[in-house]
Amino acid sequence: MTVSRGHVETLPDGTEAKLGVWIMNQKSRRPKLTPDKRATLADLGLNWATA
């Protein structure tokens, strides 16, 4: 999955989530994430979580 840093998702209730920023933050914090969190992210298709 490739998402640009500026990507914003509009949720069904009309709110917006800055998905690109969230992914970049998680990616930069990868060494500090617990194995469970990394496994969950990998299950969602974020391949960098397993590296």
C-alpha cells in the first residue's frame, strides 16, 4: 500500500482523517511498536511493519 503524506480520508460521518501523516508517524516509530501492533499493521497490508 502506498499512501502520500498529504492523503486525507473522508469518513462516512463527514470527518476527515489524515491517513498519510498517521502512516508516516507509525513508520517512523516502527522500532518502538510492540510486536502485536506491528503484526496488526502487517495484516492490514503495511509491509514495512514486518521489516
